[in-house]
Amino acid sequence: MAEDGTDAEQPPQASLKPDAIGFVDALVIGLNATSPAYSVAAVIGPIVALVGIHAPGVMLASFVPMLLIASAFYHLNKVDQDCGTTFSWVTRAMGPWAGWLGGWAITMTGVLVVGSLADVAVTFFLLAVGLDGWAENDVVRQVLTVLLILLMTAVCVIGTEVSAKVQNVLILAQVVCLLAFAVVALQRVYAGTGTLGSLDPGFGWLDPFGAGGASLTASLLLGVFTYWGWESAVNLTEEVEDSATAPGRAAVWSTVLLLVTYLAVAFAVVAYAGTDYLAENAAEEEFVFALLAEEAMGGWDWVVLLAVSTSALASTQTTIIPASRTGLSMARRHALPAHFGRIHPRFRTPDVSTWWVAGIAIAWYLVLYHLSENALFDSLTALSLLIAFYYALTGLACAVYYRRQLTRSARNLFFIGLGPLIGSGLLAWLLVESVADMSDPANSYSGDSWFGLGPPLVIGVGIVLVGVVLMIVRRLRAPAFWSEHPSVVDPALVDGKES
């Protein structure tokens, strides 16, 4: 370690490849990171079980905090184009301790979910091509899942342009399959040829408060999960053309396009299947689409199965991006060891941090799966804690970092100050409600009690505590990063651009 407390081995000075992709590529990556087909398939049954026909309204209400936080991402990216996003911005606005924890949360979300996404991609592909026996074989499925993670990681390392091309194909296949399902389902509803308890859609379904109470809170938590991941486009800010505005616009437009997709599919699913059928099969989660596809499309059910598979496949790749770029950003500022900041000399991507994310994700997936498949599902539930935390932290950082600019115009006050703060407040409320809900072991997949609490809460709190310990160790070994002080946005950056 050097005398100033930094690593003696400094991160390489190579940079990520600038202008590697354009706005449309960034938009597609943001959309795919949310895994829309998989996400809506996983939550539509549980949401209907909670709020009935008001499921589309819940998807609409869940969009509000996401759009407000997307505004924060847009404005923070305009003045700091750092691939570490939340880590970098929160560090500048609120100091290194908060920034480090924000970066840790982003990295661990990728670790928690990559294995499960790859597992779903493999399972639904095998079902789509008629290899049901392979899909039911745990060993075969786990081997294929690990191989898929390695393949998607290699694509991420080889280059951002290759990643973007793969994502463009996957989003096209996913959207076409989803639209085909929605059109067929609604056509059969209006033709009266549905095989389940079909309902006629109505505008009243857009009212999220129809059920009210605890059911609304629980369903909103699920709704927020479906939108998570749109900010992956901003993590590529150093590699996108027009880096000051294009990644932020891609993030905002991702949330809007997701809203349209989710509303269309939610209306189609609820109208075709009816609330009773969906509530009865809520425990099937993403497999409810497999059941509905067979009912609605007969021999063409592989179309919907393929949609969920490509959705999870795309998200397997794009979820690695934010975690690896955050690790790179943290290493550049000495918040992590220097080798995490290595950039491949040929491909100009953060190869070390990318492979580390994949390796830890594979280990997490295999260990938890062999403990219990329900434990793996419980770890996914714990995601909501980390997601709500770092989104809320980003919204707060936006208002704090821009605090001297908020009174310059009404637009600044709302879109940079009040909007992100409201979004943060809503997510903080959902975070508190989530902690209360997860404290009850009965609300977990397994129903087990860990230390008298639900496994998802123990996993979430455990990840935070591990992060705190690692942060303190890093502070003692390389204190340079912790000498940074909070600041405010440079007025010259705001005056030189439309704020």
C-alpha cells in the first residue's frame, strides 16, 4: 500500500470504449435488463391474488416512483457520466460511506438474481422445444444454467457492441411473442371462445386503490420489482454516444415503454384467465404463463414459452452490466482493490469485475439451490430491500447534489428536487413495509424461520452487514477514498446544458 493509503498497484489507465453504442442500443439494453416477459409472468398471479381485477392499476401505480427516480438518473448523469452511477453520484452528494453502500447494493442485486434468471431461461427454452424431461432434471438444468451464465458473461466481456446486437435480437423476439399472446388472448375474450373464466376489460381496472389496505402495499412491492433494471443503460454511459443525455433519456423511455407493455399484457391475462384462475395458480409464478399459453394458443404455446425464455436470457446478460461497471468505478476511486478496475486491452470492457460477478453469482445459485429451491426464491424476495434502498438513495442524492440549483426554475424544483424526493419517499415507505412483511416467516416461500425471522429478511440484512464489514476493512487498508467530501453540482455544468 502506498503512503497515501491507496493500493500500491494502481488500476490500469485504459478506458472503456467510447461511442460503442447509440441511443437505441442503450434503450434496448435498459428494456431487456428488466426482463419484461419474465417479470410480468412472475408477478401477475400473486398481484391478482392480492387485488383482483385491479392488477393493471397496480402496474400503473408502481410506475410512478420509477419514473421519478428515472428523472434523478437523467439529471445526475448529465453532470457526472460515470459508469458507477449511484455509487459515484451518492459519493459526490452525500459522502463516501453512503456511496460505498449504494455501490455494494447494486453489485449484490446482480449476484442474487443472475442464477435464477439463467435457470428460468434454460427451463422455458427446454419446455418450448419439447424437452420437458430435461427441464425436470435438476442436474441437467443446473449444468445448462451455469454454462449459460458463462456464455453471457463472455459476450459481456467481448464487447459492448456485441452485447447490444444480441440484445436487439432478444428484445425483438420477446416483444413479438408477447404481443402475439396478448392479441390472441383478447381476440378470444371478445369472440367468447375463451376456455377459462374470461372477463370483459374495463377502465376501472386501472384504479390501483380498489383493494386498498395491506393488499395494495404488498402488490406495489411486486410491481416495483417488475420495473427494476431499466437503469442498466446509464451504467453504459461511458460507452454510449452523446453520453451526457442519451443514457438518461434511454432510462426514462425504458420505464415508459415498460408501462405500456405491462398494461397490455396485464389486461390480456386478467381478461382471458379471470381472477379466480390466476389467484388459484398464483404459486406457480412465472409458470402461470406456461399454463395460459397452452389454454389460449394450443399448439402455439411455444411462442409464449420462448418469450419468457428470451426475456430471462436477455436479463441474464444485462444484469451483469451494472454490477461489473459499478465494480470498475469503485476500483478506479480506490473503494475496491485495484484489480477490479482492470479493462481488457483489446475489448475495452471491465473483464475482471465482470468475471467476478459471474463467479459469485454461480456460487450463490448452486449453494442456495442445493440447500433448498425455496431458499433461492427467498433470496430473490430479498432483492426488493436492496432495490428500494439504492433507488431511494439515488433520488435523495439528486436533490442534495442539485440543492443550490432547485430554486432557479419551477422545472428544476419539481423534476430535480421534489420529484426525486417523492420517489425516494415512496420507495422508503415500501422498504419499511417490506421489512415488516418479511419479518414474518409465514410470508416466505419456504415458510421456514431463520433466527425467528423470515429468510428473505435475514438474507437482505445479512448482505448489508457483510457490506458494512467489507467497507470498514477497505477503509482501514486503503483510506484514500474516504477522504472525499460531499459537494454540490458545478454551476458551470448546469449552465452549459439545459437542466
